[in-house]
Amino acid sequence: MPEPTQERIGLIAGNGKFPLLVLDAARSRGMQVVVAAIKEETFPEIELHGAFEVHWLSLGELSRLIGTFKSAGVTRAIMAGQVKHKQIFSSIKPDWRLAKLLLALTTRNTDSLIGAVSNVLADEGITLMNSTELLEPMLAGEGVLTCRGPSDSEQTNITYGRAVAHHLSRFDIGQTVVIAEAACVAVEAMEGTDATILRAGQIMKAPAMGHEPSTLSRALTVVKVAKPNQDMRFDVPVVGLKTIDTMKQAGAACLALDARRCLMLDKDAVLRAADEAGICIVAETPVRHIPHHNPA
């Protein structure tokens, strides 16, 4: 009898380790992976992870992306890895298909753009899978994940920070806020999580960043959340070892996440590094607010 045909999937790879882990996980399941690597973002080592094919594309080459996948017989694809927001909205050189899509957008945020791209892919017979589908064990579990739990003041920061972050995330402004003594020190926008944390450290003049202690110096709490209606196909919150290193630089001692909606890359190493630095990591299930409907 003929051997069963291996499933072939596409991978739209942004930066960081996320796409490398997705590629490894897919291959471990016997899948062939056709990689569309973004020249401006993807790590070169994507070539060394045993992909079936690797095609290097520039941001904006939507027609070429579709053609690449269709030629390879890809009908399901995963989008993994960050594409910097400022790259999307300032450096992109769209082809005719993407230019048409951009002109039709009513809002210029990441969700609306990538959502529109996913609709175009679907129209071409290419379905986007959840970006976490192959990496479920790396999602943050619920509860205190480190040896140390949050102090009373950190718990106060978490409660306040989650309320602020979830409110802001509804507008696709950012997914991270940094809190000190129940005050919002920094809010993420297009600069990304690490830059937001470092900016908060500068604002509070944390001694860990080389400044003299001052009356403003306080331990920072970082809160990173998913959007209320997070589309798990793209822009899923991600933390990793770099997050812990950045928190150490900024004088942040607590990290709060949404349970089962945030990926922890190199999870075991992240928890070890956090424990060594005395950083607490805690994940909570976000409260879902059910809208009130008047009876007919």
C-alpha cells in the first residue's frame, strides 16, 4: 500500500524564536513546512531547521506570498513571530493587492490589517491556523508560576494594571502596561514590550539602570494581557528570556499574564531565570464580561 502523504502547511515567519519553535513542532508531527520568511524580520537560522522549502519575501508582497503557498499545495498556514508595528505602518512597500487592501481599511491598526490579510488568504483557499495550535504546552498556566508569589503591593499593582491593560487592549493600542504603587508608569504602543519596560525604568530612575536612588524609585510590575476577543491566529502575547532580562534592567520584580492566552517561549528557562532574579510571574484567567441584552 502507498505510504500516507505528509501534511504540508505554510509558515509565515516573523522575528524571534516563535517561528523556529513552530517549525520544529510541526516537523516533530511529521508535517512538511513551507516557510514564507520575511526579509526584514525573520532570523536567518530558519534555514537550518529542516523546512521543506524556505522562500524569502519582503513585507508587502502579498501576491507573492499567495503564489508561493498555492504553488506548494498549501491550504493551511500559521502566522508566527512578531512583525514590528512601525515596520508595518512606515516601512512597508505594498504590492497592488496589499495596496488595494490598505486603501479599504477603515482603521490602521494591526488587527484590522492582519485580519484583512487573513480574509484574502481564505478567499484563495488558504486557512490561517491558531498560532498556538502546535505549542499548547508553552501557554502560561493559571496561578503563581515561580517560587515567589506576588507581595501585597504587587497584587495591588496587578489588579489595577490588568484593568488598565484590558481597557487599552480593546483599542489595539498595546498589550502591556507597567505599574508602580498603583500608578500607571508606561503604556505600550508601537515601540513593543521591551522598550516600554525600559522606558518605565528610566521614568522611575530605577537603580538597576545605573541611576542614583531617588524618592521616585519603586519596584515595577509588568502586566501583559491578550485582547478581550483575542484572535489566536495572530498577535498572541509572547514573553521569553529577553523579557526577564529587560525587567532586571528596568528594576521590575513582578510579571502578570493572561492564563492560556500568552506564550512563554523557553518556558522552563524563563521560570528559572525569573526565580534567580527574584521575579514573580503569575497568570490569571481574564474575566469575560457578558454584554447585557434587553429582552425583546
